[in-house]
Amino acid sequence: MAESDTVRPSPEALLAEAQRHERGRLKIFLGAAPGVGKTYEMLSVARRKLAEGVDVAVGIVETHGRQETEALLHGLPRIPRRRLTHRERELEELDLDALLEHKPRLALVDELAHTNVPGSRHAKRYQDVQELLDAGIDVYTTLNVQHLESFNDIVGRITGVEVRETVPDAIIEQAHDVELIDLPPDDLIERLRQGKVYVPDAARRALDHYFSRGNLLALRELALRAASERVDDDMSVFMRAHAIAGPWPARGRLIVCVDATAASEHVIRTAKRLADQRHLPWTAIYVQTLGSATSARARLDANLALASQLGADTAILTGDRVGEVIVEYSRTHNAAQIVVGRSMDVRHRFWPRRRLAQWLLDHATDFEITIVAAPINGSGDGRPVQSDRARKWLTSRDVALAIGFSAGAAVIGKLLEPYTDSASLALIFLLAATFAGATGGLVASVLCSVIAFTAYNYLFTEPRYSLSVDNPQDVTTLVVFLAVSFVVGQLAARLRRQAHDAWLSTRRVETLFDFSRRLATAVDDRDLLTAAATGLSELLGKRCVVLRANAQHRADPPVELERAGEFRDTDQAAADWAIGHRETAGRGTGTLPAAAWYFVPIQQSGEVFGVIGVHLPATSDGVDAEQNRLLFTLQTQLAAACERFRLREAAQSAQIQKAAESLRAALLASVSHDLRTPLVSITGALTALRELSHRIPEEDQDRLLGSAIGEAQRLNRLIQNLLDMTRLSHGALALRASAVDVRDAVSQAISQLDGVLAGHQVDVLIPATLPPVHADATLLGQVLANLLENAGKFAPSGTTVRVDAHATADAIYVTVADRGPGIPAAERGRVFDLFYRAGQRDNGTAGAGMGLAISKGFVEAMGGKIGIADSAEGTAVEIQLPRAPAVIPA
Amino acid sequence: MQARPRLLIVDDEEQIRLFLRITLNAAGYDPIEASTGREAIEACTGKKPDLVLLDLGLPDISGIDVIRAVRVWTQLPIIVLSVRSDESDKVAALDAGANDYVQKPFGTAELLARIRASLRAHSGETADPVIEAGGLRIDIPAHEVRRDGQLVKLSPKEFDLLLVLARAAGRVCTHRHLLESVWGKLHRDDVQYLRVYVGQLREKLGDNEGVPKHIVNEPGIGYRLVV
């Protein structure tokens, strides 16, 4: 299996290569520290390119006043920078739009990790670079190793300086080329001493430490590692793309165990590096146990989001025994390696805490286990997630509940005091602590226990109204009371929390169910979007819109919102960006944060159907982690619904096409049969006359000639019918309506059909007094000819064909009736369809249903109606036409 | 003088029957007519025709059903008259037991030639050990084929194939009939065998692949050995 997998070129690898060719190419000049000469090298290479005739433009390059660098910059075409005012300071930024418009072959954009001035399109410069690459522009850029996301915390630990500007590792993986600018640490320190390295004054002291020889050696090591990993990566992509059977290990998966602590962040980054080095796909898993607290949820979400950002799959598993769940998952997912943090615990109920790492070492013996040490200086805690602070450990509600319940117990106790002893009174206070736990949670319960204990001591133990206790029995009561109230309160609190969790998860399921039901009942696309928007608004408690992606990969603008001024150009730009880049955009994100909406693309298997927009005006709260998760889940459902609609449309259009094709086939068969039949007689008669004339009696020769002429006329009628039908369907038939005598029309039709009706007796039963019809004489003649020809064709010879007519106050009815097989009632409505023939089930009669269809067209064009009348025997076709206006003799 | 062969004309078009009647009469046959499938089956029993000219598009039952009904009790030759557009109908008719087909519209000479070929094949059904067709002489007991007196060396399969074609000389043989007769029922759909062997046969018989004069291709239907 593994063998064949590797020999076939992997589609992902081919795709990755193909994408590199379409997009612009990114070259990163990677350095270990500022001052190693990245910018200098970049400019030197760019000058060479310029000399080769490449269209180079400088987007932004910081020379920091270095003269050598300035000299290199001279002569390179520059795009003017954008000036922005932020907090009354004038700042200069890369002018992305100008650069995109100029569209050079190669753009120079210094300092990839730079954070843009607020108000720019993207929060980070690397996002600008992405856009340039998307536009097909090659980009040269510079980057120091400490800015790489997965190296960030190592650098922090080595140098003690926290670096806030990071770029995702993905960008270095995307780069077409990474050039390592290496400078031995001693040389760098020398340059620093000579003042050749730009260092802002404010940071000088911190940087003195930063540029110590030890730090620089470590950083250089890191840069070399990043570059060499990158080289490995290139090699493996190349080998896979070209299906070279290399020494691939059986490809397993790397599993990293994540918990809801800050320490996990470091574990995740380590796992990312391990996975990269070994070219393993990796998954971050979290095991949710029955007692897992929901309060740490935000931290967990942040951890999983980080893993996902670093390229991992994520999974949340449930189970009581963490270790066993992990091993089971690893086994079913072909894991090769499990990465776990040293500090993680296996929490078994009624069991002392145990290290997860130790448990795995003991039990998961068929996996390679990697244990990651906790960060020494705890720098992992350096970036708290906002929601962690959101819930304070003690709220005023807890205090109020504790005091309230204690006071209540005191009042009741005072009232009951005359009737009962002090030990029973203690039970009332116990009840108060239990209530506090049940309604307020753990903190309220503990607080209430303490207050109740004090109050009881103060009010009901001797000596009264003092906190001292005389009676040894009271001491026992008090101690037991405190212990019991603690335990009961905690139990109540836990019960409450579990009930709350259960309620939350029920509500979540109901929410999803409700949402999917709304989507399922939508009847069309528009309905679906409206239903989704309404559902989302209710679920999130915020205004939501759902915008469809149009053919240009932009969002269809919400017209009403635009008119109301609630959807501005920035919002539209953010929505378009979200669709175009398949990433979130707008408020609260790194892209176009100035927008008033937060946009999540609706996507499934690489296809974008639209965006969900959540309205977040400046006054409202943002979207919290729980809501965001909900939003992504709902997005998936919505995408599935959109996909379903699209498939349904495709199926429908396929059906229509099939119907059109079968009509075309019927047309061909019909025309071919009807045109050829007369030709058979004509060809046959003529060849017989040529080849056998000496043997054919003269009388028969005449009959042959007569037949040939008759058939030629029939062919002519047929062609006339076809032409008229075409003209009719194009509306090009000109009517010349006048008062027409029906008897004239009938006799004219019969005269056209001498051959066809030769075997039949035709009775024309039209009273001479019948008023004229208002019709086109030629068309009426043709209609009657068609009807009579059908009668002649389908009714057996020797039978009678009858034509009669009668008048009403405003219409004339003409009926052509035969004694043929008749048309079943069920088919009467369809015989007027083009190419329909009664009794088509037997494929014997391939043939034309054109006559009736054309007749119907003509009659309707003349303002009349045609239909099959009820008759005892055979077929009766009835035409209704308007009466000609009465002519008043002058 | 031999009695005039009786031909049954089955067609629902009056004008076609008229010209066939006159033509066949003049060519020395005794034509009788039927305008529906049922009449045709009746006529086959009651009037004992020597050959049937059958239109596939009949108003009551399909021509193929007529062939099947007739083939239950007699091997009398049936020539199908059909338009070009329904190749599959033609193959179905031939598979159902029709002996040949003539494509509409047709000339008198072609029709008469086909009638003669079918009548001759039918009358000579008593196995003739030597078949002569179009300059070829096939001696079945001797397994010998001569072209213009020259011995032609054929493989057993090539000989079998030529034999089937020669026994139906002048008439079309469907792909399926040829495959079943030479290779057996299992190979009835392996039309590529035929292409290869017919190519080899044509080469050995000195036939030009582009304009063959012995083994003619009937696209979508089969092959015909020209007499």
C-alpha cells in the first residue's frame, strides 16, 4: 500500500508545484538577526535582475540610514509610499494598491514580519505579500528567524526578549526560494560595534543583551535549521511530485495531546517542528472528560486554533480515561508518534492524579512517545487569551448569594430558636450553604459556609453575640458544620455545573437541529439564504446576513442594507476578500478590520458559496470563542445545503437537456421517414420506367408516372408544412385574414389530396347557408388538408370521411371525422404535440405527428381553437374559428 | 416453363406497393400485397409466397414481430426494406431471421438483384460441396479456396469465415451471425476479431481494403460477399 502511494505522483504535491507556477514566486532572504545583511543582499540580487531586463519595483525598503544599502537602492524604480496619520504621527507604509496597479514582474518588500499601521487593508505585511503573489507578482522579502511562528517561543527563551511580530510558518513553506544570509556571530558583533547595524535608541539596552555571542550562536543555529528544513521540504515535494520511490518510511501520523492550559502552546509548537522534520501529517487532540470544566474552554480553543494555524488537523474526543482514548485514537489513525507535555495529567475519578506522560510510557508501548518539557521561564503564559480574564473568580453575585442565604438562615433560626435546640439550628445554616452552592456555584458555597459558620457561632452558641465558644459540644457542632457545609456545598455546586453543561450541550444540539431544519425546508436558493440569515441572527443574537458569491468570486451586495447605509464599501471589500481568499475578514480579523461586519466564508471541498456576515458595530461585543465555533459549525451546514441545491440544479438542467435531445431525435426520425417515403415511390417508379419500360404495359407506366407526380406533390406539401412550422415558431408568418367560405376551403383541400383519399368516400355536409369564417384562406386550406390527409392515412380504405360544419352566434365549428381506430381519451391532449403519434408504443410507425401540431399552430394564429371531439367511432377533429363580421349591404 | 415466383409485398404506403407491384410484375414475378403486419402473417400461411419484401414500419405490429412470427414455421426468404436512420432496427431484423435488407429509397436494379440472390440461396439450400462466388471457388470437403484458379492458403478460422459468407453469397451477414458461426456464442460481441480476420481474408483474396470487391463492409451491420 505504502509503496504504491508513494510511486504515484501525489496530487497535492503536483498541485503545490502547479500553484507555484501560477502565483508569483516568493523569495525570502532569511537571517538569524538584524544586521546580517539581508536587505543588502536582496538589493544586490534585485540589481542583477534589473540589469537582466526584469521589471523590478521597490515596494518598501528600509535602509535605516546605512550608506551601502542606500547606494544599492539608487537607480531601482520605487513605488511612492503611502502616508498615513496615526495618533498624530505621520507614518509611511507600503502602497499595496499602487504596487498592484503598477504590476511589476518583481517587487521588493522588506521586513516580512512588519505590522501595518491600523487602517491599512491588512493587519500584517505578509498578508500584503500574499496579495501580491496572488496577483502573479514575484516578491523578494527579508525575514529574521525569530519572527517565524514556530520558532517564536524558542527565541523568546533563548534571548529573553519577547517578539510580538510573527509570521505563520506556512509562508516559508510557500516560498519558492529561501536564501540564508549567514554571518558569523563575531563578525556581526563587530559590525554592531562599528555602528553598522540599525538599533533604535529605546531598545538599545535590551538589544545589548540580545546581541550577546551566545544568543547569536543560538539564533544562527535556528536560522540554519529553518533553512535546512526548508531544503528537506523542497526535496520531498519534488520527489513526490515526480513519483520517485525514495526511502519513505511508512507514513504515519503525529499526534499531539493538548489540554486547556497555556503550557500546551509550547507543546504544539514543538510538535509542529517534529512533524515538519519527519514530514508527517499531524493532529492535535483534546480529550474531554466528564468533569472537564467549561471555564477553560477559551484557552482550549486558542490552543486548537494555534495548532490549526500551524497546519494540524484537530479533534476533540470524549471519554473517561484520557490515556486510553489517546491510544485508541492513535491506533486507528495510524500514528507513529505521540507528543505529550510533561505537565499534563490523566484524571481518573477516585484516583490520585497521575502524569499522562508516565501513563503513556507504561501503556502505549507500540508508539514513539515524545515528552516535551514545560517552558522554563513560563513564557508560554505570556500571551493570555482574553476570555481567560473574562470570568473573575469572585463575582458580586457570589457575595450577594452567600450573604443573602446566611442572613435568611439567621432570621429563620431566630424565629425558630424558642422551639428547638442549637444543633438543629445548625442544619438550617447547612441548608443555606447548600442552596448557595446550587444556585451560585463553588465560590458562593464556600463563602456561604464561612459566613453561615460565623453567624451561627455569633448568634446561637454560648456565649451569645461573641465569636468565642464555651461549650465543648458546640465546638464539635461547629467543626462538623463547617466540614459538612463545605462538602455539601461543593457537591451542590458540581451538580449545578454538570446540569449547566448538559443544558448547554442540549441547547447546542437543538440549535444545530433547528438550523438544519430551517435549511432543509428552504425551497430555493433565495429562501435558503434568508432562512440561514434569520437562523444565524437568532442563534448569535447579532444581525447576520448571508451573501452569495457570484461568478466573479465577489459577494452579491445586500441592496437593502446598502441603501440603509449599513453596508459600506469597506464591508463589501471585506466580504469580497473573504470569498476570494477563503478566509475570515472584516472586524476582529487581520484583514480590513475597519469594516463593521465580520465575514466567514461558506466553503466546502474547496468551493466557496458565499459569506456569512455578522454585524459588529463599534458598540457591540465581538464574537467570542463559543460563538465563533458555532459560526463555523453552522457554516459547514450551510455549505452542505448550498452544495445540495447546486447538485439539484445540475440534475434538473441535465433532465431538460435530455428532453431536448429526445425531441431532436424524434424530429430527425420523423422528418427522415416522412421525407423518404415519397422518395421511395418516386425513385422506384422512375428506375422501373428506365430499366423495365419495355416490359411494363403502357397503362401501368401511366400509373407509375401518376404515382411519382402525386408523391412529389406530397413531398412539396410536407416541405411547405415544415417551412410554415419554422416560420410559425419564429413568429414570421403573416396572416391575411378575410371572410372565407368554408365549403371553398374544403373543396380546395380535397383537390390537393386526390391520391391520399382515393380509397375513401368523402362526404361534405356543409349547409350552403353557413356564414363565412374570419380566416386566412391558405392556412385554413392547409389545416383542412392536414386533417383530411390524416383521416385518409389512418382510417382503413373503403370507409367514409365526413366533413361538417355549423355556426353559433360568434363562431363557426368545422369537424373532420373518420372511421379509423380513433384516439384513446388519455392521449387526446398530446396528439397536438410536435411529433407525437397516437399508439406510439409499437415502434412500427415511426412517423410524423407534424400535421396536427401545425394545424393547431395555424388555427390558434387565426384566433381559433382545435381539439378532438367525442365521437362514437373513429377520430373527430373539431376546429372553432371566429365568424367573419357581417357585411351590411350598402 | 417454371412457375413465376410469388413475392409478398408488405408496406403500409399505397404508392410504394403500387410501384413494387408494377415493377415486380414486369420483372416476371407474381406479386401479392399486404398493408399491415397481421395481413402479412396471414398471407404467409395462406398464399405461400416464395419471398417476402417487408417494411419495418407497419401501423399495427412491428416488422420484427412479423419476422419472428413467420420464422416459427418457415425459412422462406425475407428481405427487409428500411431507411438508413435505424441501423439498430436493421440488425435486430437480421438477427430475428431476415435474410437481407435493402435500404430505402432503392433503385429497381438493386432490388431485383437482391431478390434473385435470396431466391437462389434458398433454392440451393441442399448443401453444395463447391461454392462459386465472384471469381472464387470454395471446395468445402477439400478445404480449398481458389481465386481465378490459383490456390489460396487460408487458416482454418479464415476458411470458416469465408465459408459462412459464401453460403450467404450476395446477402448481408451480421457481425453477430458471423461471430457465432465461426467463434461461438461466447464471442458474439467481439467485433474486433472480425475486423482482423476480414482484413487478412481481403489480403489473401487480393482485395483492396479501401475499395473491396469481394468482401464488402455494411457499416454497423456486417459483411457481404459480393457475387
